[in-house]
Amino acid sequence: MQVIENDAVIVVTVAEDQCAALWKTVEPYLEMGKKSVVLDFTNVNFLNSVNIAAIISTRNKVVAGGGKIAVAEVKDRVKSVFRVLKLERLFDLNQDLAHAKLAVK
């Protein structure tokens, strides 16, 4: 996973095979007081149950810590998984990276 801090927003470029480590990637930034997180799904084509659990867990921990989290660049195939699981209630699935950054500020 690649992490870039851009305008006080932490942008995590997610790789589908690394979702299980998502919280361990985000946690240090939250501990430093960074509360705006965007998960960039440009490289994600498939999600399994472990990946989904890691995404939901990370989202819940960020929100519990007073932060905001958004997803960006979600492909249609992945959107359908989010929708089947009713996760569009937690995430706006139609944001590009620029809009996701604005949403968490």
C-alpha cells in the first residue's frame, strides 16, 4: 500500500491483496492526529470477505477516533459488492479522488 499525505488528507492507495493490513497502515497517522483518510481503490478489482471486513473495521475505528474516511475511484465491479452488502450507507461510492479529499476535510 502506498500512503501519501496531501493537504492534511491521508490518501491510501489500496491494493486488494493488502486490505487485511489496512488498519495497521492507517493507525499511525491517526495517532499523529491526522483525521482525514481517503482510500483510493484505483487498483482494486475484487474484494473478498476478509478485505471487506478490514475496510469496515478501519472505517469504524477512524470514525470512532473522530476522523472522516471516504473511498474513491471504486470500479463498478467493486461497487456492486458494496451495494449487495448495503455498504453504500457507509460510503459514497461515486467519488473521484478530488471529491473524496474534499468530503473528508
